[in-house]
Amino acid sequence: MGRAAGVMAGAMLALAVYCGLDPLRQGAMVDYPGFEAYPVEQPPWSELPTVRDAENRLQRAELRFLGQVQGPESVAFDPSGRGPYTGVADGRVLFWDGTSWKDFAYTSPNRSELCDPKPLPSSYLKNEHICGRPLGIRFDKKSGDMYIADAYFGLLKVGPEGGLATPLVTEAEGIPLRFTNDLDIDSEGNIYFTDSSSNFQRRFACLTFLLYFLRHMKSKVHCFTFRNFMQLIFTAEPSGRLLKYNPITKQTSVLVRNLQFPNGVSLSKDGTFFVFCEGSRGRLSRYWLKGDKAGTSEVFATLPGFPDNVRTNEKGEFWVAIHCRRNLYSQLVSHYPLLRKFLLKLPIPARYQFKLHIGGKMHALIAKYGPSGEFLKILEDREGKVVRAASEVEDRDGKLWIGSVLMPFIAVYDDS
């Protein structure tokens, strides 16, 4: 018994030394010698939402524009009701004119043949910082201008006729915007937007979603090295910011700092507050704009997974696109950053580490919350048979338009 215990202790010591030194350079974060893992505040497992869609109703969604749009994260309609408009992986914002997709806008002044349309989103990844990557898009209902959160080029604006967007904000308090993600506009024209990290950009590469194209598009996929996006997920570092841009003074102020992967932003129907997504923490927070609590933030709703964007419908309800559901593994490594760092030093490729984080396979989950944060509805495709990796939900005339930063389609679900 003593000998067995000694062998076990020796094996554990050898494993610890291996993970500490990583002599074969096989760990997921081997290219990041300064990698650190930060704790993520989470409710106890017993208090997390457990509600599920027993019918997997998102499997009834219709896939539109399959193969015509690559990575349509955000979906918007202009003040005249035309659209949809969406930003895609090659850096353009496209407009559906009822017959076909037309170029509407682009964010990079450096576009070249590198940015020409390609059949796979993986083809754009290494040049995203050159071609741009429009994420959240919104229309000013009064002026008809479109505002764009581009991951690399910051907050931009383009007029109703489209074209090259004009940069509005590229830094705040002397710190460059590294990962501009989403935005919303209040009745006075102020822009509220997120910068997901002050340290890491979005650039990443061969993720598990590329298996989708191998199975369904019958095309060869070329994989590159993982970049900052994956490190941002694994580190959960608290350098994200929530910001406000005043179009009159042209000044940008930081409203909330030290956030862990802030993402979607959406104003309440009455304009007294807005909600924003905290990706690493899996929750919606509320930032008060008016009333006694103006200028303060608080938890609005704890989510069943890790969110991307949030959008307000005509009733004042909030639809949240949730990238993946929580699981015991993600809960455990959130609480114990040293364990997370240890596991990331094991000779396990980053794509498999990411699979553990999302529960084994890509799936779809969207949830609706009331104006006071009460849970109202959940829709899922737990097996990822039809819809995967939802990024945004636009509720329009009884139909839910579901974008995805990873997939080559927009899903439409009849919720009437």
C-alpha cells in the first residue's frame, strides 16, 4: 500500500513539474508565456438556472441565405423597415434588397484583394485586422445613420447611403480599443458600447465550428494557430470596459471598467437603463441612466450560459443570445483559476480545451427576460442539428432573426 502511494505521489509530482515547465511545448497556452488565469465570480451551482427547452424548438428554425453570408453576428433593419443588414467575416456590412445581398458599408480603409469574398470564414481569419470585422450594428432611427462596432477599427458611423464608415472612437483615456464588440443608441444620440478587452484582440483560428463546414459544406478547411480570442476566453482577465460616446462633444467616457468579457448592449424601452452582457460571468447587468440610481450598475439576471449579444423587442423584453450553456467543467475552472491554468498546461490542444468549455459540442440557446429581469422563455437546439452558436436575436413581426458570428447563415424562427 505504501509503495503504491509512493508511486502515485511520484507520478503526481512528475506531472506537476511537466505542467510547470511544459518541456515539449504542447500546452494550449504555450505561445503565451505570461498567461494568467483569473477567478470568475459565479453563483453556487445549485443556484444557477436549470430551465430547458424540452422540445428543442430551435430545430424548427429555417436557415436562410445558407453559404451567402459568412459569420453574420448582428442583424438589423433600417428605419424604413428594409433589410436585414449584417456584418460578415470579410469586413463588409451587407444589405438584403429582397432579391440578393448588396454591399452597403465597410470599416477598413485598407481593403485589398486579401478581403475578397471567400467560401469559408476560416479564410479571413489571418487578415481580420486588415479587412475589419464588423460585429454589433445599429441604426439611429432619427438620422438613418448606421453605427458599427468593429473589433479592430473601433466605433464607426456610416450614412444612409453606405460606403466607407467614419471612425468615431479608437481609444478612451489613452487606452486603445482592442476589441470593440457591441453598441446601442439612446434618444439623444449617445452611444453606449463595449470594449471586450484592453489587452487582447479578437484574432483566432481553427475552432470546433470548422467541423461544421467539413460535414456540411464538403470543403477543405485550413487551420491556423490560435490567437488572442481563445486566450481571452481562457484567462477571463478583467480589462473590459463599458463606454459612452457623446456625439455633441465628441467625448468618450468610461462608465464601468474591470469587466470580464463585456459584450452585448441594449437600452430599455423607456430609456431609464440599459443592460449589458458579461460573457465570462454568464450574466446580464443593468446600468442606470435615470433616477436615484443613475450612474450605478447591478446584476439584472443570471443566465443559463455565456452570452453574446442582447436586443430589446417592441414590448420592452430582452432577447439574449447565449453562446453555450454552463456545465460542471466551466463552473469548476471559473472558481479555481489555478486549476484552469494547470489544465491548460497539459498536452491537450486548445480546441479540445474549448470543447470542454462549451460542453462537448456546439449548440444553440436563446432566452427572453422581462423589463425587471424576470425569466420569460427559452429556446434551444441542444444537439446543434439546425442552429449553432447564436450571437444575436432580432425580434421582428413575430419572427426571431438569429445571427451567428461562426455560421454561414441566418436562422429565422417563427415565434408568433
